Amino acid sequence: MITRAELAANAALKRDRAFGCLIGLAIGDSFGDQARSPENHILYGISRDLYATVSWSTDDTEFALLTAQTLIGCRGELTTEAVVEAWRTHILGQGDLGPKGGESEINAARNLQRGILPPYSGMDNSYNESDGAAMRIAPIGIVCAGDPDRAARLAAVDAQISHDRNGIWGAQAIAASVAVAMVGATVDEVVTTGRRYIPDDSWLGRSFDRAMAIVDKARDVWEAWDPLHQQLWTGYRANNAEAISEVYALYRLTRGDFVDGIIYGGNFGRDADTIAALLGALARQRRSVVGISMGPAGTPLRVMAGLFGSVRQHRRSRYPARLDKEDASACRALPGLYRRSGHRGRREPVSRAYCLKGDTSNDLR
């Protein structure tokens, strides 16, 4: 691994790894949501690419961008007050989240509307042990590159608005793992770093260790496939004890490879969008797909173009809440995505990048 100071001194590497983490998360999120759809199952069985003309995001990408925007607003000095204010501005301002958020986020938003603040907004939440905090936490790992302790500390600050116990510990593990991945940690170092922030005597800790034991015995991903599904299954597919353990298991089995991780994660079933999203965020080797040239951080240009898309005609989108003009520069670093809405599967823009002018796909070099 390099040091945090060495990464900070290398502007190109710093940007490449930060951008790669966010884009990897977005691609994994979109791919996982497509791969688990009935349409993809009918057409392809196993999905191997983003097949739609445009792609969409789910709450994984949307809330990760909210975390990024919050960090930008407080210049990395994250506080409970900053998190609450960001949710009030960008989440509560939209009214009923409906299909725009996961159950943990919807319940947290309702608690805030009732005047219930963190940590009680997370404690008094029926879904507070979901992967809803872990899915949005990668930007904290980027900001805390090389400093997993700080990443875990800030992750708890963010996560407690919607989560408690296992829900917070899973977010801390992912944030810490991203922090060391940013400075070039090996696959084993990424995994052991994440495990360090999960209490041994916890549901997540026991499930994590069970997953690692399965991986230790397996010769390849296929030999581990059924045992991971059978041994980690919970009654709620987005439960942290299941989903986060599966993320680390597949990360080890694919040795941190970007393409393999997303394809296996997206086809894993269960909470596939979050599993693939976190594998994309953690990926170490962003290699090309045959015949596709590479964009920033080694992601395929064809996939990048589909994710960015045109935002010219969507600048007045109300989803998510409108950003002030001064936020436009921050938007340029973040992808403009589409998501599948609840209305007859229609795809609608959900990007903060509506404030940009022109077609952002022209920015790809």
C-alpha cells in the first residue's frame, strides 16, 4: 500500500481511484438491478452486460451521491447535524420517497418528519439492520483514504440516522475497506480491514465468518455458490448479515476483479444491486471487456456512455431535489443516471447532473 500522503500528492491517481470507486458503484448498482429483473431472466438467463439503451440507478447510487454531496458541503468534517440537514434538504423536500428509497431510508425520513433525530431515528427503525447504510457509505472511504479508523468513525455518524448495531457495523466495515482500497491494499487486506470493525459476538460477525469459511473450502466461485446462498439466507434479502457477508465472499472469490465481481454479484440474486454496487466500489482491477476501449479508472467507455447519457432535456427534473447553481461544479464529477420508476417500468432521470448543460457523454476522453 502507498500512504495517504503519497496518494494526496498524486492528483491523477487520486482522481482516478475516487472516480473509479463511484463509477464502479454506479455500474454495479445498475447492472445488478437489471440482472435480477424478470425481463433479463427471460432474455438471457445469466446477464453479462448492461443491455438497455440507457441505464438507471437505484437508491444505492442516489444515496451514495447524497453522502458525497454532504461531505462536499461540510468539507469532509462530517457531523450529525450536517447529515440531518442534508436529509432535510434533499430527502424530506421530496415528500413521500415511495420507490425512491429503501425501507430503512423511508423509515428514517418519517422519523425525521416526526422530529425524531439520530441516533433514535435509526434505533427506532424496523429496518435498521439492512444494508441501506453500507450501500451509501463508499464516499466516506474515498475522503478517508488510507485512514480506516477515521472512515469507520465517520461512517457511524452517517449511518446512525437510519441504522443501528449490525446496520452501522456493516457500514463501518465497507467504509474502512474502501479507505484502504484507495491506497492500494490487497484483496486480503481489504477484507481483514473490514472485518476489524465488526464485533465478533454479532449477527454480522458470525455470518461474515461463516462466509469466509465457505470461501476457504471452495476451489472457485461455483463451488461456493450454493453454500453461500444456503448458509447466509435471511428472511429479508437486504439484511446486513446476509448481503455484506456475500459482498466480501464474492470479493475474495473474484480477487477484487471489476468485471468478474459485478457479473457474479449482479447474478447472485437476493439484494443483487447492492452486492454488485459494493463489489464495483471495492474493485481493484478494472480491466477491459474484449473489444471495448477504456474510460476513466479503466471502466468500459460503452458502459460509461450509457450511464452518463444526455441530460439536456432533463435539466428541470425534480428528482432528486434541485441543487443550487453553486453545486454545479460538484455535479460534474458525478454520473447522470436513470432509474426504473414504479410506473409501468418507465425509465426516468434521477440525476443531480440536470444542472449541467449539454450532453455529458461528450466529456468522455
